[in-house]
Amino acid sequence: MKKRILSGMRPTGRLHLGHLVGALENWVRLQDQYQCYFMVADWHALMSEYEKPQGISEYIIDNVVDWIACGVDPQKARIFVQSQVKEHLELYMFFSMIIPLGLLERCPTYKEQMREITNRDLSTYGFLGYPVLQAADILLYKAEVVPVGEDQLPHLELTRQISRKFNNLYHQEVFPDPKALLTNTQRLLGLDGRKMSKSYNNFIALSEEPQEIRKKVQNMFTDPARVKLTDPGHPDKCNVHSYYGVFAAERKPQINTLCRQAKIGCTECKKDLASRIVSFLAPIQEKRRELLRNKNDILQILAQGRSEVLRVAQETIAQVKDIVGIKEHGI
Ligand code: TRP
Ligand code: SF4
């Protein structure tokens, strides 16, 4: 039996290069080794976007199309939408009973977001419970492995605490002890050198038009010490140079030398990089256009994914209800 993996993304915007390099390439690699469950976390999106929820349903299809265009294979992995499996909410409710409030209030991601996100009101009951729903996502399918970025580690730790507490309280090994499989999100920083993120608007979307890609790359930050063309550059301090490592590794050593010897200017260097990103994305964008022509196929894939994961979800919920003494059909 292959081990089961669950991972998810929130449909809050178009996916970008960071999602591809940080998560999707990893998902694609894992498809053969594991039984993969890939979920669109729309309830999690709503927890922060509840004031303006309009985009969420549009991004569900948009993101799934990108997943498949990047190589996630619906024949191998199960792709589904969180809100279409109501059992997530039932398990979330059970877990809400046993998770100590202090653990949620002290969760570093919670504290950080409360501090840093100022353009919306996140002092809600729902947002505090964000990691509890995530624990339910994972444990509903008894997933043993969870591919996530480093920022999600506190949520995984809470998941393990909930799992252990449930098992201890009821003296049964119902839930596993899921392990994080770290994805290296640091490989690609944002265009301005900060973390690539929707809220910083420093990304290139997977569906970005070539013209827009060229413009964005031309505006990337470079080695600040390099003011004139004749100044020798420090490629190791330049974000453009690290992008070469991801999108044109074979050209990187050459760029490194030319830059240090001041034989290439930043404008030219970026123009070259932009072309390579454009051709890197071309087949993905072509696949994307093709998938969008048959939206019904996407809906079909999601329906199929739902029906497959639903069986597992219902089994877990039946088991949990039996243990805590809640009957399926009243008393
Ligand atoms: N919180 C995750 C993120 O923001 C998304 C997510 C929701 C998730 N449920 C999950 C990731 C379950 C892994 C497993 O990236
Ligand atoms: Fe960066 Fe290229 Fe300019 Fe060197 S030439 S500083 S690698 S953009």
C-alpha cells in the first residue's frame, strides 16, 4: 500500500512561479510514489477573504487548470474541492472540542498574521480556528505525509497534537502522526527580493502574458552596487542571477562570468531571462488554454475526485461518531 499524501492550496488568486517551483513540481514528482490527495481549500480562503468572497469560485477552476497544466495528473492524483466534502466541517467541529484555546492563540502563524495583515479584520473566531480545519483536512483522510512550505510547520505541529490528544482521550489509534515533507519555497524570491507573495504583488503568474512577463522581469531588482554598465557585478547578490538557476541553469555560469567582468548589462541580462521564462511557460499556457476550452472536463475531474475521497471521509467520520457516541440518525 502506498502511503497517503494530502496537500492543499487556497484559491485566493492566480498561481505564480513560486507555486510551481515551491509546490506543484513537488506534487508532480510525488504522484507515482504516493496516493495523492490534492485539495482546493476554499473554506480556508473564505477565512481571510470573507469580506470579498467573489473571486474564490473563479479561482477554484483557474487554479485547478494550472495544477493540471503543470503536470498534476487526475488519473494518478485525486483532485477535489474542500467544500464539496462536508465531512471536513464535521471533523473540524470534533477537533474544536479538544484543541486548547491557548495553543491556537500562541500559534506563530496566527500571531504573525494578526500583526501583519492590517487591511482586513481577522480577529474572528473562524480565523483563529484556521489550523483546526487544516488538521481536519489532513486527518479526515488519515494522511501520513503532508508536503508544505516551512511557513506551515506550526499547523502541522498542531495537527499532530490534535491527533495524539484524540487517540489518548479515547484509547484508540484512530489517527496517524502526519509528517511534513518540506518543499523548498526559498528557491525563488519575489521580483523585489522579498518572499514571493500575492499580497506583495511581486510575482509572475503562470498565466501571465509574455509582454507582461518581459515588463516585470525588466523591473526586477538587481545587484545594487552595479550602477553603470562598466561596474563589475556581484551575481551572487542578484535575484536575476538566481532566477537563471531555476529557468536556465545551463546559462547561469556564463551569466555569472559576464556579469563579474562587466561584459553584460542588466537590461540585456534581464531580456534574456525574460525570454527563457516565456518559453518555459509556453507549453504550460498552451495546455491551460486547451483545458479552459473544455471547462466541463474540469468539473468532471472534480466530481470524480470528490466521489473517490468521499468514501474515505465517510469512513473516518463514522468511526469518530461511533467513538464519541453521536449517532448518524439521531438517538
Ligand atoms: N494552509 C495551507 C496554505 O495556506 C493550505 C491548506 C489547507 C493545506 N488545508 C491544508 C495544506 C492541508 C496542507 C494540508 O498553504
Ligand atoms: Fe544581475 Fe544580470 Fe545585472 Fe549581473 S548582469 S547584476 S546577474 S541582472
